[in-house]
Amino acid sequence: MTWSLDHARKLVIPVLILFIAAGALIPTGLVGSEFMLQTDESSFRITIELPTNANLTRTDKVARQLEGYLKTLPEVTYYTSMIGGKSLNQANIQVTLKDRRNRSRTIWQVTNDVRRFASDHIYDGDVRIKEDQASVSGTTGSFGGGSGNLRLELRGKDSEALLAQSRAIEQMMKTDITGLRDVSSSYQEGMPEYQLVVDRHKLKQHGTSLSDLNDTFSNAISGQKAGVLANDAKNDNNDTDIYVRLKGADAFRLSDLETIPLNANGHIIYIADVAKVQAGTGPVTIRRTDKERSITLGGSPQGRPLNEVIQDVTNHLNAMDLHGVTFCFTGQADQMTTTFTDLGEALLLSLILIFMILAILYESVKTPFIRMFSLPLGLIGSLFLLFLTNNTLNLYSLIGILVMDGLVAKNGTLLLDYTLTLMHEQGLDPRSAVIQAGRVRLRPIFMTTLTMVVGMLPTALSMTAGSEMRASMAVVVIGGLLTSTVFTLVIIPILFVFMEKHSLFRRKSA
């Protein structure tokens, strides 16, 4: 410590450079940002969505194709399939793997193999895979189209332009964005249907109404209730509704629909006399956000932090002509911004409260001010260790910074408190007092730091399933404790002696 006080500039400048370099790891992207880390929970789900005209037999065939491949994977313990889902063209397969300790490959390696198989063997459908994650607010959601950790909401007043742009952006996300998988859209192709284009002038000429036309057309296809068959033996003696409809209505062609008879003011006409029947598609759902049509695109980043993928997508969108379509990120992207802001405010508030409490206890603003340098000294180790362990700045690592601030504060507090005791009770000068305090407090500072570092190691090493989520918190605490312990013993004394020497900070004698 004596050498450090004699060569203050040689120590302060390198430490300042280290702090700047550590802070630069975030804007340069060397330490990425995301809301939550992905964890290996040993299970994942496969969603199959075929074209809207696919029947249950075709859906079952595709599901069995994937089941056959899953049987060949040694990591798979069992799987459960549900064919049909919300519609005949959808299926879900829930897959459970062996415990992480009993397999050589991670869940992401397994799911990537399944994705490659689906891409090579299923051409007329969309297969999406989602690894199960711990249930934390902001991390879960529906697994339909447009779901995932990254959610991009597109809005526009013109539905045709919105759909065209959503398809172009979806293709861009699939081909141009590195590390983004399972890109999907909330838009669903319309179901095939026959549409009536009514000529109201002809309706009036023939003396019929739109209501009569609609009822006749609907009853011919779907049937009209004609009564109830009581105590039906074929229905377990329950009552059975009787519906009457035209024979072969299920197989009607366009020409058949046009010749459906219609009672018009006492005489018979045909549908074709007052309306045109044409084939078309009807929307499955219509989504609106803030009174505008909206389509949500989703995807899951792999191998890249969420903030890097968001920035990459944003750059591509800014370079595109969206023709009046606006966009915003929702889901985890929005949750990440809100959470980081809240935790930043909590950290600032905690520093203010700590400063106020210490100022009251020490009856001075100088000592708490010097103690506040423990946090930036700890951040040096926290950020560098995040970089070295390939961790990101996320919800848990930010909580770790809050915890680390409280832990590293004890080093400066132990050192400064004993220094002031020596100055007041033994009359030592600031330099001699801080040197002696460093010698006396060195052992308890090292003992408490070593204890906390060893206690955090199992969490940092993520030795249990799902513990990857909490590993970044332990990494932040360990890195902060290591650098703060070392730098506190040399930087805090330098600052203390410097402030004691200058009249601006010197106590006024009574």
C-alpha cells in the first residue's frame, strides 16, 4: 500500500482505462443484452401447420414422419402427439429428452437436427420448434404464428399492402438475419369458400330480398331444422335434431350453386338470376391494434443476444420501403427495455439511499463519497467476466449488479471506518492511518470475499438443469468481488489521502 500511495498516478490511470474499456464492452456488442437467458429444460415442442386445405390424414402422415425421426434420436425419452389441434391442418408433438447430465448433446443441438430433417422432408407446411423455458414473466406466450423471443408487430391501414410487406419482411428475417430461427407470422391463409356477389337491382325486380336469398342459400348447403326425433335408439335414446338440405350439398360445384331455386314473390327463380357465385377465401382472423390492421412476426434468436438481432432487423427495415406500414418490437424486446429501465432506477435509488445513510452515520459527505467508488471498481470485474464467460447483460445479471454493490461496499466500509478510528483515537495522520488500517483489515476483507466467491461458484458453473438462467448473476457477483477487493485496497486509500490533503475536503477545526 505504501508503494501505491507513492505512485498514485501509475495506478489510477490504468484503473480508469480498465473502467472505460469495461464500459465499452456493452455498446460495442462484446457483451450483449437480452431479457432472459435460454436454458436447457430437457423438453421441446414441435408445431406442424400445413396448408388450410390439408385434411386430417395428411396432417397425421407428416406427424408420423417426424415421430419416426424422433425414434432415431438417442436423447429422446418419449414424446406425445396431438393431431388436429385447432384445425385439421395442425398438429403438436411434445418431446421430452434425457436429463442433461445423461446426454452428450444440448437441447439446441437436438432441435437443430429436427429442424434440418423437417426442412429436408416436409415441403408444403410450416414446422416450428420451441425449447421449453422456465416460466418467468415475459418469457412465455402462445406458440402460434408470430410467437418467439423476438416479436415484430407490423401495422397499416391498407390490408393488402400490410400483407405484402409482412411477407417480404418475413422472408428477409429468414434469409438475411443471422442467428434467427423459427420465423413465423400470425397471418393465416383464408379458408376456401364460395361467395355471393348480389345484384340488388335484380333482387328488387324479382320481388325478393337479401334475407330470402341468404336463408335459401344457407339452408340448401347447411340444412334447415325440420323437427326432433324423440328417444332416438341410435343416439342412446336421446333426442336427435332433424335437418333437411339438398341432396349431395357437400359436393356441390359452382354450377350447382347457381341453379339453387329461390322463391321470389310466388314464382321460382335461380340464384344465378340475382347473384353471382364465385370461389374465394375468407380470413380466419382479423387482428387490429390501435384501430389499425396488424400482423405479428416472430422468431427465436440462437447464438446471438436479443439486442443484436433487434438492431440487425431494425437496420434492414430502415433500408426497406414499407409503403406506409409501421413497425414496433413487442414481447421480450419491450419487456427488456422496461426491465432494464426499472432496474437502473432501482440501482440509482439504492446508491442515493446508501449515501444518505452513510452520511448520517459518519456525519460527513466525504467518506460516503469515497466509498461510492467501490461500485465502478466492481463493475470492471463484472463486465470483463461476463465477456470471458460469454454471458450477457440480462435480468439476472442486473440483479447481480444490485447484489454486488451491497457486497463490495463492505470492503471500503471496513477500510475507511478503521482508518477514521485510528485518526480520531490515536491521532495518526491520514497516510499512516490508512496504511495501518489496510494491514489490519486485509485479512477479514480477503476471508469474506473468498467465502462469497466460493459460495457463488456452483451457481456460476450452472451444474444443475435450468441453472444457466442464474449463472450470469453469480458471474457478475464473483467478478465484482474480485476486482473490487484488489482495487479497493489501493484506489480507495489514494482517494482518501488525496481528499484529506486538499482544503476543499479537509475538516474545519473547532
